[in-house]
Amino acid sequence: MLKRSRLEVYFDVLKAIGEGVDKPTRIMYKANLSWNTLEDALSTLVNREFVVEKRVGNSRRYILSSKGQNALEHFNKALENLSPPTNLIVIRR
């Protein structure tokens, strides 16, 4: 099994939040992370202003900032460009 890079973890968290998952435990499950890894990732993403933390009573909620949305869009565009074209016709001889 391959270990994800820190960058891949960050984008998995951004993707989960971008899909509307805003509670820490739900983000953890959606991104398939341990609690400690999630806490580290959220701390970094909040400190670098990719994610905004909202306090609601005793609970925390996370939303993407415009910087986070922009990063996620660029990441998805890069993935699309790196994917092999689906309209290729393979001719075998």
C-alpha cells in the first residue's frame, strides 16, 4: 500500500470540505485519515487560509475560503490534464 504525500492529504481534506462535509469527524472519514493526521492538516490549512474554521457552540465547522476553492479547482484541472484521453482509438497490427 502506498502512503499518501502530505500534499495529497491536504487536497483530500479540501475535496471533502468542498463537497459540503464540514464537521471534523465526517471530514476524517471522507478523507480516510486518522484523527491526528486530520488535526495536523486542518491546522495547516486554516493557518495558510485555505480553510476557515467556524465555532458553533462547542463544535467546529470548516468551509473553504476563496483561496481553498481556487487551489482545489487548479488541482482538479491538473488531474484532468494528466489523465489519458478517453477518445483515443487504438489500432493493433
